[in-house]
Amino acid sequence: MKSSCSSFPLSALSLTLASAVLMASAAQAQTADPAAQVQRVLASPAFKSAAATLDKEHGRIVEDAIKLTEIPAPPFAEKERAEEFAKMLKAVGLSDVQIDPEGNVLGLRKGTRGDGKVVVVSAHLDTVFPAGTDVKVKRQGTKLYAPGIGDDSTSLAVLLGFVRAMKAAGVNTRDDILFVGTVGEEGPGDLRGVRYLFTKGAYKDKIKSFFSVESGDINRVTHGGVGSKRYRITFNGPGGHSYSAFGAVNPMFAQAQAAAELSRIQVPTTPKTTYSIGLIGGGTSVNSIPVSSWMEVDMRSESVDELKRVEDRLLKIVQDAADGENFARSTKDAKITVEAKLIGDRPAGSTDMNAEIVQIAKSAIEAAGYKPNFNWSSTDSNMPMNLGIPALTIGRGDVGKSGRSHSLDEWTDVEKGPMVKAMTTSLSIVLTATGME
Amino acid sequence: MKSSCSSFPLSALSLTLASAVLMASAAQAQTADPAAQVQRVLASPAFKSAAATLDKEHGRIVEDAIKLTEIPAPPFAEKERAEEFAKMLKAVGLSDVQIDPEGNVLGLRKGTRGDGKVVVVSAHLDTVFPAGTDVKVKRQGTKLYAPGIGDDSTSLAVLLGFVRAMKAAGVNTRDDILFVGTVGEEGPGDLRGVRYLFTKGAYKDKIKSFFSVESGDINRVTHGGVGSKRYRITFNGPGGHSYSAFGAVNPMFAQAQAAAELSRIQVPTTPKTTYSIGLIGGGTSVNSIPVSSWMEVDMRSESVDELKRVEDRLLKIVQDAADGENFARSTKDAKITVEAKLIGDRPAGSTDMNAEIVQIAKSAIEAAGYKPNFNWSSTDSNMPMNLGIPALTIGRGDVGKSGRSHSLDEWTDVEKGPMVKAMTTSLSIVLTATGME
């Protein structure tokens, strides 16, 4: 979409006169008709001005995306990128810019209501790629190739673009907006950034709603956070020579028993609940009874209760298997012991389809001519969803214009027209949800 | 033992006169009284002369041991050492010296009977150590340290010493003796050297008995060969995302079921039979259903039949487990398949305690003042034992004068007195068994 100014139905005068009435009915209006709120925002000169800035600054946003993408940000090593992003948040005029103790970058844009609450608009700093990965961006036409370019480095640049556009257009919002670059969204990070934000950070009880701007297509809205628990289960034993120590307990037999038992757990299809063993290992040679054996188990559910049921069963199974092996074979040298280490913990949760922010996102996406695609996934939004705080993970790119996320040939297409249209739609969701005035 | 000549009961004349009678009764005498045969050898001037040569050449044997140890001979890469050993066998005067197609080094010492049969006297060329291991010999007093110095490099030098001693003493034997340096005795080699010798080589149907001279103490006699079979079992499946593809067959569940079933096999304590899982692996990430999973299984038995029973059960178990998984979960994308790859096959066998060579070894060891220690193990002798050919693995070092076999700090003590005594005892076994005249 090329941004262009169309006529605006309310004059500055009528807006001033009607302001008291509009303010009073704001809460009701938002709940009653998200579509109308979206239309109001889209039709406003300020929004159009902001959209025009996004259009004008498309090149700068792409430059920022390249700059940020080329600063490596492996899990647990986001610091360099965080420092740069903090500088950039300051440069676009946010207040209270800080890197919190977990490593998240925060910057505040004050609203007009001043109720002490904030709406978080975030993107994640980290990538899945380890240190040493070549993160140099390569361009082919309008396509940019680089690890992390789509997930989620470009979103950081888009957030900066949002702030500049709002400033240039003189946009005021009812709510304070806390822009955040989070750490630890990807696998091993285990949501440590948002976990800190919601449970320990300075804003922990002040967040009224949460948006994560992610790599995905603008029509994709994640309103459900699949919960997951991951364990590394290690069975230890005395070990010994396979022939001379035969009869001694073998940790691999205990593990096999546990894994076989795990495979027999029944889970519901709704709420969707799953489990898997993804990795196993152990032993040093074929002719030795191993001293240890391990497996990594992944469990997920849309339901907190179902996830807990499977987790509890797993923990019982592995202990029973160790005990069983200790009765089946000799423990003369040592018993089998088992250690269950939690290596992943993403809480489940969801934002109701009838919630205001869901309906706002739906209306804004439809208004731009896209077909909304609601889904469940595992993102930064899991944490607020689990806490009952309205949260969505939304897109900022055109449909089908990015791919190969988590692979070395990850790409995103920055063709101006589709990208600006998608960013503008994303901004319309944020501004409607934060009560643009 | 310092070698010294004592008086010899038979004069050259009486020997000549009695030779016809002695020759005629040789077979009966040997079967009837191995102890007497040993005594006859020990008392003979030729043997004493040979023993004196071992004593005199102790330093040269140690030098050869160092030279051979310092030529790396990892499994499947024994060639350089084999070529050197072949040169050395030629240099000591053996005939028909050759490196066979498998890599074994052979050299013949003709006997007087000429029945076309041979007695093999061997040591193994290979070590357990991979390419790149520092095999430089370090000396501390009379102790030599180097990977492979004890197992079995020094034995190669001792065989050369035997040949020189026999030559110097003008020893004639009834039997042809085939001196052999074998390849592939250690783990992954899987007895490929002796397997070739007995099943494909030029002497395959001509070997009447077999001695492997090994690292162990001179009093240790291995008369039983524990058989072993080793399998790498691989389960393959379609793989998929742990959440979105949940319900698909998982090769790790099939493997777990198989391993748990394996753990329930009952085996006899006599003949001793064992099984173990020593290594497992598979998978690429905790959040993926793996495309493959594997385990390495070690099975051993003193009995060919019991070993086969466990092997057959394993092969049925893994197929049943794959089938079971294919009924328990979805095979929409692909079924679980299983592959059982034989990665180790050492045939079981034994040489009866009443066999002549066992009794000769016992008598010779006792005559030298050691206490014989008969045992079962897994050595080159497994192959002839399995074929019903009398075979023993015997020592050539003093008791307790070597250690840390298969480790980087492997050592052997070459203190002259004990080493010469042990070598002389070992030679007395060989010369008695080959009918020294």
C-alpha cells in the first residue's frame, strides 16, 4: 500500500468540542466495537501521517534491520546487540531507556492517561544461531538473506520505525507504551527475557497487555501459547565390563523401560497435548556397561493442567524405572539413580478470541485486505498469556515474504510496497490497542 | 632364570641308537605323558642352547620390541608394521615369508615330518590405539612405557628371538612351524587376521594347532574363547516436529521397547552368557521426533548355542518392536524400519583341559615354578577353538611384569632375569608341542 492522505471526517474544532464525550465513552466503545476503533484510527490524519513516515523511511528501516542483523545475538549473548538497540531507542526519543538485569532493552513512550500501566510492544533480540555464525546480510533484488534477518531482527528495526513515525505524526496514545527488545525468546533462552519482565522487572505488575512483533506474516496472529516442559533425564549407575560385570544394573535398561512406559501415555487431542523423546545418548564403548545414559523429553500442551499431568507421569515413570532396574539386576557396586533436569519451561496460556486485542488485530488485518490466520505457537506471548494478561504475537511483514526461519539461508523480502503496507497494518493494531487519540 | 647348561642324560650315541624306538612311540608318548615330553625338551642340550641364546640376545629382543612398538599399527592400518615384521622374519631365516591378502605376515620353519600340516605360533600386529597416538617408547629403569608395548608388540620381537634361538641351537622340530603376525586381533578388527588364516588363507586346512603369544603373564593360559556378537541396531522413521507431527511413529520408542525387552532375557551362568547395551544415540534436537535412533548391543557366551539363542532373540525383539511402534502410532508419512548390522563376531570355542597342548602348557609352566592360571578370554585363539583346532593363548612375560594394557600408560618390565625365564618357558611349550627332536 502506498500511503496517501485522504479526507478526514472530523475537523480539529469538532474534535476539541467532542473530546470530553469521546474520552468518557472510550472504554465502552473499545469493548463494543473494535472494528470501529480500527476504522477511527485508520481514518485519522495522525495515523495517515505516521503511515506516510513509514513509507518515507522504508529505506532507513531496512538499513537499521541490516545493521542489527549483522550484530550477532546468540542465545545468552545478546549483549552487544542490546547495547546498540538501547542507543537506537534513545535516539528515537524514548524515555527511561535501560537494559534490565536480565538483558532486555526497555524504552518508554508516555501516554496521556497516566494510570501507571503500560502496553508492551516488543520484538526479540536473540537469534537461534550460535556464536561464530556468519550474519553478514546478502541482498538479491529485494530479498535480504542472513541468519536471523526475519526472526526477529527486522522487527527491532520496525519498532524503531513505529516510534519515529508516531513522533513525526504527533501521535498521542492513551496508554504508556513500553517498547522492549527481549532476550531469550529462542529455544534455550526459554523465555528468560519476558519471564524476567513479568515476574521480576520494574514493570512486572504494570503490564496491561502485550504485543510481540514477530517474523511472521502480518495476517498471522498467535493468540494461544502452547506450554512446554523439557527435561533431560539422566540415569547413572556403576558401569563395568559388559562380560565380567554382567548382572550389574545398566542405566540404559532403566532408560529403555522409562521411555517405553512414556510411549504409552494417552493424551487428549483437545486441548492438544504432546510428548516426544528427541535426543538420547550415553556410553563409551560397546563392551562396557555404561555409567550413564540420558534422554531429552519434550512435552507440550495448550492446557496447563494436561501439561502438568504428563510431566508428573514422566517424573514418576523415570523414578519407577530406576527402582525397577535396581530390583532386576545387581546393585552390589552401586544403584541406578535418576536425575530429572528441567531444561525448558514455557508456560501455556491463551488470549480469548473474544478479547478486545484479538478483535482489534482481526479488524485491522481485515481492513487492510488480508485474511487473518489465528494460531497457537510458542513465543514471548506465552508468559503474559499464562498470567492472564492479554497478549498476542503479531506480524509486520507481507504474507509469504519471508522464509527459512532458523536456517542459514533465512530470508526476508523488503520490497517497499508490500512491506510498508504490512508495517502500517501492524502499527494500526498497536495504535488502536493503545488508544490513539 | 639365568640360563646355564646342566648335564644331559642321553649321549649322542644312545640317542642315535634309540631314535627308531623313540620316533615310533612319539605319538603315544606325547598323548600319554605331556609332563615327560616337557621334561625331555627342557633337559635337551639343544633346548638349553636355545635358552642360552635367548639369554644372550635379551638386549636385542628388547631393541626389536621398541622398534616394532614405535611403528604405529592401529586397527586396519597395520601395513607399515607388517612390512617391517616381514623383513625381520626373512632376516631370521624363515622361508616363504609373505604378507597375505588380509595383511597377516607369514613365515615358515620346516619340520622333519613333512606331513603338510603346520603349527601356528603367532602374535598380533595391531594395537587398540588410533592413528596419531604417540607410540614413542619411554624407559624408566627396566620398565618400558608405550601404547601397545605389552599388547602385543613385544611378543612379535619374542617370536623373532625364538626363531634365532632355535637356529643358533640347531633345533629341529617334527612339525612345520608357521610363524605369523596377525592383523585385526583387537576390537574393531574382529579377528579378521585369523579369520582369513583359517578360512581363506593358503594354510587354511593345514593348521593342526595354534598358539597365540600374548601380552599376559607366562602362567596365564587362555584355553577358552568367549564368543561374542555385536550389533548396531538402527531404527529409522519419518521424523517430524515434536508438536505438529505428534502421533507419528518415533524410532526412539521402538528402540526403548526393544531394549526393555532385551533386558528381560534370562541367560545361564554356566556356560557363562551375557548381554549389554553399551552405546546409544540419535536425534538432532529435543523438539524433533528423530529420524533415527541406534543402540550397540554386545552379547557373549562360552557356548555357541547360547550365544545364538540370545542373538536370535535380539533380532526378533527389534523387529517386533518396530512392528509394535507401527501399530501404536501413525505411519502416514513412513513406517519405522529396523536395520541390524553385525559389527562384531568372535566365535566361541574352547580347547579341552585334557587336550595335549593344554597339558603341555601346564607342565611347562609348572616345571618353571609358576602356578598355571587357566582362563577364558577373547583372543585370536577363538577362531581355531571354534573350528575344533587345538589352540591356546599363552604368555611370554614374567608374572605381574606388565600392566595398563589398552591405556596410554601401558608398560612392560624387561628386567632381564624374569623376562628370559618367561620367554624360555614359553619356548619350551612351543617346542614340546611341535615335537622338538
